[in-house]
Amino acid sequence: MAEQMSHGPTTYREPTNRWATGFAFFAGCVMVVAGIFGVFAGIAAILKNDVYVFRGDYVFKWDVTGWGWIHLGIGILLLVAGLAVFSGQLWARVVGIVMAVISAVANFVFLPFFPIWAIVIIALDIVVIWALATYSPERAAY
């Protein structure tokens, strides 16, 4: 019997970007942890107004209790978005990017109350944005 050889079109698959895949998982973890910390920071500011000390004259002057509610809300949404990122769905990554942007902006405005923490969270938010924006489930599957 004669062997049949198929010469169909070949498909090229990009090699897996393991950094992007690893950072996407890392992004989900960071979002969950930052969300939990945001919830705790929000609760602390809501329950006790003198937890944070205002440093200097700053353009944005908000009540610490108001900031507590903002951080509590962002923390809960960030926690939920971080858990959703583990599903690998596109909508979860989009929500994760949006929440990381909101978190970075909120922490920028929060700088006079807790500067070192705010800078660390902004840096982590930037890493989360990069990781979720460069992640591709099609490339990660191979």
C-alpha cells in the first residue's frame, strides 16, 4: 500500500513568553494581597481617624475617613479582580488593568498620608498593568 503524505499548511506558533505568563500569575497574587491590604488600610482609617498623619500642605485635602472608604472599596474590587485573573479570561485581565490604574491614581493622591507605602503600591500596580497587558493565553498554552 502506498503511504499518503499530507503537505497541508503549517502553522507557526510563537514560543511561550514564560516571563509574561509568570508575571500574569504574579499580578493576580499581587492584586489579591494588595486588595487585602487595601481593605485593612481602609478599615483602619474608617475606625480611627488618627492612624495616618498628614505631611505638609498638599493640593488634595480629603478627610482620612473618606480615604478609608475609598481604600476599602478599591481593596475589595482589587481582591475580586485578582481572583478573577486566575481564570485566565480576557475580561478579568481588562478589569485587573482598570483596577490597577485606579489603585495607582488613588495611591498617588494618598502620598501625603503614607508616602512609602503609596510609592510601593504604585510600583506594584505598574508591574501588574504590564503583566496583564502582555499576557497571552494562546502563547501560554504551548
